[in-house]
Amino acid sequence: MSRLQQTDGLTEEQTELIKLVREFVEEQIIPVATELEHRDEYPQAIVDGMKEMGIFGLMIPEEYGGLGESLLTYALCVEEIARGWMSVSGIINTHFIVAYMVLQHGTEEQKQHYLPKMATGEIRGAFSMSEPGCGSDVSAIKTKAVRGDDGGWTVNGQKMWLTNGGSANLVAVLVKTDTGADSVYKNMTTFLVDKESGFGETAQGVTVPGKIDKMGYKGVDTTELIFDGHRTTDAQILGGEPGKGFYQMMDGVEVGRVNVAARGCGVARRAFELGVSYAQQRETFGKKIVDHQAVLFRLADMAVKVEAAHEMMVKAARKKDSGQRNDLEAGMAKYLASEYCSQVVEDSFRIHGGYGYSKEYEIERLYREAPMLLIGEGTADIQRMIIGRRLVEDYKLKA
């Protein structure tokens, strides 16, 4: 274990699980990641291996067939997976958020129905808030569910940027339900939409058009989701009661931000490893480039950023595990880890010189992947707004 892989205060069980995931990453992910990424190929063999390990049920309680682990354990496992290939951690992340939302907000019937199969990976989750005309401004969504005379609901609209949109067979979807509340946020509802995996019309009135072609973050399917007269019932409302969807989604996104921070830590650590390794091999002006002070200083800055992001991520996860509010820490962790990840990857890219621009070198893939973390689960500016508001709230002057 390298210096930048250590976390204090873990139990023996946590340590063994993380070690197992690290070995899986070294043996099953890193050797094939770049080849699969270049082909934009879904990593089915890797996903099957994670199913066998129980990764899809890491935080699902044992009573529902999961491993019952903490958010910290989950985040540390995701950090290892992202170090191997960030796209694989994305497959886990969206599934994890939906499972968390069902566990925290679902009815007992919904928990009994979904969680055991989610723990095994038989049911795989995706969640959907964004739309073509809005991203961070959730209040502007237009997809709508209207209650009919028979008591059911009809959903129409278009959603955007679904990770796992094609491979998932359960989607948690935020829609507008004009139930007469005094706030737009109380007129939103989360529906649990069952569908078949794949593309085309995957359920009655539910269409997944195809994969969105992206600069990076390949392999994992990112899609649109179109509703055209999709019929559903109260039984598919998360928690069984309309009007709570926005708050349920924000709870899911909050733990998702810890996950994105963990992914940033993993990618940054891999970039540092590649940079420090290359610097000890490449020679210029008669000596290894690691012996040039400029490169040595760059490596030092990279290591500090990797370590700082990791510690902030661990703090945010531990606070959530303790039952305390952690939106401030989660926002800080996501902001810091994603920004530092981008910087560390670019520094490693610079160390590689011209070879970093070649698709033969792994850093080229990381260079295209890191920017996604600046956007996912809320942009940097959104995190700064969250952080700023919470700080004002905590340090509010008394009259």
C-alpha cells in the first residue's frame, strides 16, 4: 500500500474489503480499461465480477440481502474502483443513489420489492433530474405527471444525462405534480419507473433513444429518457406520497457528492502514480526528469492535493455515517476533490510531455475523464453556493 492509499481508524473488516476491491481493480480493471474505453464498450465482465463481490449491495442492510456497510467504506471502495476506471465507478454511483433513496424514503413494500434484487445487481438503478432545458436549476423541470380520473398518473416529458440509462431496469425520476402546494419544490414527486434494460421503447410509453456520444466517461451508457403517455400508479411513488420528490432527490445527491469526491480522489491518485512513475523513467539533459527541480516540485504539489482531497472526502463520509447533517462537508469534498483531480491530472499530463497526448498512454484517457467530475452532482459554482450559504447560516451575526 502506498502512502497515498492509507486511511486511519478502519476496522479489520473494512480493511479486508477495501484490499479485496483493490486487488480486483489491479487484476480485472486496469489491464483492460483503456482498450474498453477506446471502443466505448460496456464493461460487462467487470460488472459481473462486482456482482459476485457484492459491490452493488455494499450499503444495503443485511436484512435486505446487502453487506450493510457504511458510507465511508463504500466511498473508499469507489475511490479504488475509480482509480482503475472512472466509468465503472459511475455504474456503481447511480445504482447506489437509487438504493439509498429507496432505503431512506421508500415504503416497506418498496424496500422489500427492490432492495434484495438491487443488492445482487439483478435490479440496477439510475436516477433522473436533469432535462435538456435545465441542469442545476431543478425547479425548471418540465416533465410532468398528471393524475387521471381513475387515480393513476400519466407521465410526459424528456429527461437528460442519465448514467446507466440503457443498462438500468429501475429509474428514479423527478417530475412535476401540480398538487397545489405553495412552493414549486413541494409540487415535485419521485416515481420509481420499471423498465427493461436496453434501448428503444423499454416500457410502455418509456423510450431510451441511445447513448450520448461524449468526450470521455465512455463505456458507461449516458442517455436521454423520453416519456410519452407512460401510465403509473401511487404504488410507484417513492414513499407513496406525492410532493416530496425534490427533498428525496436532494438527499440522494448529497450522498452522491461524497461518491463523486471519492471518484475524484481515485482518478487523481492514479494520475499521480502515472506521473511519478514516468518521471523516474524518462531522461532529459542527461538525467531522469524526476531529478529536475521543476518536476519534483510538481510531484510534491500533486501529492499534497491527492492527500487533502482524500481527507476531506473521508471527513464528509464519516459525518454522514454519524447521523449528522453533512451538506457543507459533502459540498466541500466534492468541490475540492473535483478541482484538485483536474489539476493533478493536468500536471501528470504535463510530466508525460508529448507522450501524454498519445492514446497509447493511460494519462490521455484520464485527461478526458476528469472534466466530468467538475460537472456531475452539481457544478463547482453550485458547490460554492451551497458552501457559502451554509457558512453564513453557521456564522450568522446575532442581532
